[in-house]
Amino acid sequence: MSTLKKNKRIKRAKRLALYGDLKPARGNNVSQRGKPKYLGGNGRQTTGITARKFRRNLKKIRVVEDGRVVRRRVPVSLIRSGVIEKPMVKDPFEIPEQ
């Protein structure tokens, strides 16, 4: 096995550990009709089941990874929780202090 493939696998594993699996999860969309029993009805009846995907809420942002700034598609939940480190934005007209 070549070193290139090994390095690619290592990078992919690091990214997976940081951001998790970004693939959509599989599930079902269930259509129902009727009134629930606890509300005095006869119960809910399922009229159809359709396969669907639960997609991650991804945003393309600049991220600091191993000291370098790169663009990544990152889940918004990680951005909000503070797990993702964003690069420092410098003011273009700021005068440096001495």
C-alpha cells in the first residue's frame, strides 16, 4: 500500500473525528389520518410511508485546521457550540499599536 493512500486515510479519519459523518441519515416520512384515542378518536391510521433523508444543516465556512485556514462544509450545530475554531479577522484599516 502506498504512503499517499495511507496519508489520505489519516486525513479523512481526522476530519471524521472533528466534524462527524456529514452523510444524510435515512428514515421514513409517515402520513397519517384520524384522531388520536387520547383525544376521543378511534386512533391514527397510517396512509403512506415514504423513504426520505435527514440532511445535516451544513454551512461552508473558513476553519483553522492544523494551523492552516481551509474552507470546509461544517454542521451549524458545531459552529454554535464553539467546537469549530474560526480564523481571526483583522481590520484592514487598523493602525498597529507600539
